[in-house]
Amino acid sequence: MEETKRQLTRREFLALTGSAITAAVLAGCAAQTAAPPPQAAPTPTQPAPPKAKQIVRFTMFGHPGMVEEMVPLFNKTHPDIEVQFERSESQGYYEKLPAAIAGGTVWDIFRLGLDWGQQYGGKGVLADITDLVKADTVYPRSGYLDGILDAWTIGQKQIGMPTWTNCFWLYYNKKLFDEAGVPYPTTKTTWDEYVEITKKMTKRDGNTITQYGAATWGASITRCRVDAWNAGAPFWYTDDLKAVTFTDPTAIKVMQDEADMMNVHKTHPSPLNPPSSPATLLSKKVATEMMGDWYAWDNKDAWSEDFQVTMLPLRGNSRTNLYVHDGLCIYGQTKVKEAAYRFVSWWSADPDSWKIQGPVVFPTTKKMYEDPALRAQWARAPRPKTMIDLALEHSKLAKFNRLGIEAAQFTNEVWNPEVDKLWRAKVTAKEAMETIQTKGTELLKKTRG
């Protein structure tokens, strides 16, 4: 390894440049009264000393193995930056992060869900990278999917970059369907047809359910929003983010439909089930499951070729696919903001980045969908073949998730306790949604003034 050339001190630099400027001025005055002296042969100049490598600390949870490939590739292709990655666990992550901020040990870059991104951004914790995005000619704003960067703004400030897009699919175990003699669900399967399928695919041994027809519908507010948007109903926030909206009749029907699978048809696990009950496709005792595009990668060891996918059941004459995107955010007080931005923009938009993360999650930029050669780099195994075949069609129906600054607080304090009453059959969907609407409106007034 070559020795690093010694950097000039600030005092040495100023002395040298000051002398050079003085000499230039004196030489200019002398030129008016005397001929210039013979010029000496130029002295070869030394190469400029290399800049010190910038260290960028980074943490995130999820997708084991993916990040561990991406960081070394970035470091190899960006020799002036060294990203130092520390893996975090999802359990307790959102308690660990504020503790690190308070203790002065926070990372330069960290992963946030959109709800937490809005909360931290609203409190001024995150760096404003608006100017960096605007000036970026390597990964220009126009190259991103329409609307995806807007979701990571507060007012006119860009507070983060989308890591990827997550989208939801209907997974099914084709072996179980073949054994039952039931046709697989397709892109044309309606909700009512799907409910009948789940009834046929649910098995019982006396009063004990040994195989469920469906699973993980209603597992989060985001999944409920996926289903409601697919039905054409507003759900959670209005488009301008100025109000919450839960009482649209179609949205209420969607919620009641999901509750009925648990409590009326009993084709779907409920919170009342014993822990030993089959709960996911991975148990091979669940016929269908609503789950995200990352499912195969994150469960490679338990995955089966019997697991395939199609789009979610039709709720009407058209389809809307909600795309959810976590973000990489830069700490507001970091001393390596520009270097950190180079990493997060590379992560979000560089084709080399998508060669690695593509089989896990969906891309954020237009050309990764539009260019067949680039699309082939990410639409590949371990994704199910049916997802690969439908990926482009699915993406053309995308609508991006947007949330207000109180979304995380709303989910924890309002949504979770109230919707649990619906899943436990203590209230109807109409009652639950009206309560959530009232409490959500009160929270917005309280947080926004």
C-alpha cells in the first residue's frame, strides 16, 4: 500500500498561497518598468494529496444478507467513502433509535418506515436534502417513479430517499389446491369468489381447524389500506393529508369482509386462536396469504416451489396496487451529509444496487421497469415465477403511500386498540371505523394545533 502524502497544514497553506499572491503582484509591477528575467525550467509538480476517506455510519433492520452485499459493493466503487454498516433487529428498533439520538451515538444514515420518517422529519431530526436531490445529475429526480419522492417530503423539504417499493400479492400453495381439486386464484378472481375459495380450502378435524384458507389479511393498517384502495375507497389519510378518512361505505365494507373471514366464515386465523394454530403459508397448512413481495427472499430456507402468487382479489371493475416504501434518512447533525447522500441515492437508483436488492424488493426508478434488460436483473428468483410474469403489469397500477406527521402515533394509540375489537368480534366494522375516525380527527387537531 502506498504511503499517504502528508496534508499541508492550514498555516502552511496560507503562507504558501500568500507568498505566491505577493510575488505575482510584485512581478506585475516590475513588468511595467523592466523586461522579465529568463524563465527557469518548470519544476515538476507533485500530485495533490488524496482527500481523507469519509466514514459514514449506517444501520437498518430486515432483509438479512442483502445489505451485507450492497455495502461492500458501494465501498469498492466509491473509494473516497467508507460506509460502516451495523445491523439492527426489527424488535425494539424504534426504541433503540431515539435512545441513540439522545445519547449522541446515532448513525449518519438509518432506515425508517414512512410513518416514522414523517414523525422524525416533523421534529427536525432529519437532514434536509432538497438541494442535493435538485443538483443530482447522476440520479436525477425525473428518473424516479412519479410521486415516490414526494412521499418523503414535509412541506418543500426532502427528508429522505425511498429505499425500495413494497407491494402486496396473494400467495397460494398450489399443492394444497391440487390435492383439493380447486382451481388456483387468478388476476380475475373477485373478492366474493375468493371467499368461496377460502371456504373450500379450510379443513377441520371436529372443532379444530387444521388448515386455513386465508391468512394475514388485516395484519396492519397498511394492509387494510391496500385492500380499501383496491376497492376504490379512501382510507387513512385524504390525498392532501389534511384529514383522516375511515367512514366511506366501501371502506367499511372492506373491513367487515376481512373480519367476517375470521369470525363468520372462520377461514382465517383470528386473535382468539391458540398460538399453535397454523398462521402463514410457510406452515404449509394455509392455502392463501396476503403478503409482500419480499416474502420469498426473507424466507429462502423455508420456501417451496409450491408457493406461487397472483394479484389480490378484484374489489370492483378496476385495480389499484398500493406501493409502500421505507426510506434511508440522514441524521440532521451529521458531518458527512454529502457522502451520506451519495450512498442513499446510489442505493435508491443505481442499476448495480438493484442487481442485489432486486430479487428482494421492487425498484424505485422508471428505467428498472421500462428497460427489459434491467427488469430481468431484478424480476428473478427467488421470486415466484408468477410474480416475475406479472411484475410489470402490477407496477403499472401502482399508487404510492403518503402519510401525515402523526401516522406512527395514530397507529399505536388509535388504530391498533380499536381495530383489535373488530377482529375479536366485539364491535362491527361500522362502529370501529366511526370510533377511529373520531379519535383520529382529535389526534390531528392535537398534534397540528
